[in-house]
Amino acid sequence: MAGMADKAKDFLSSDKGEQVSDKGLDKAGQVVDQKTGGTHDAQIEKGVTMADKKLGTE
């Protein structure tokens, strides 16, 4: 199991992993924004940004 976790961490630290995670987080943010009718834009954006910082390389 530790090997899989290391591989996932290495992938997310790569440029391609960063692009994939950004795309997924953006899509998730859009879906949540749509489901809430756009009433929580600031909170959704803050959550996406925090998740990106935690997962990504930037």
C-alpha cells in the first residue's frame, strides 16, 4: 500500500499530475457552483484554491 501512495504523491507532484488535479478541481468547483445556483461562489473558489495548494505543486 505504501508503494501506491508514494506513486500517487509522485504523480501529483509532476507537471502532468498538477494539470490533472487542476482540471478535476475546476470541474468539481463548477458542479458545486451549478448545484448551489452560484450563491456560494467565494466559498467554492476558496475551497478549490485550498485543495489545489494541498494537492498541487504550486
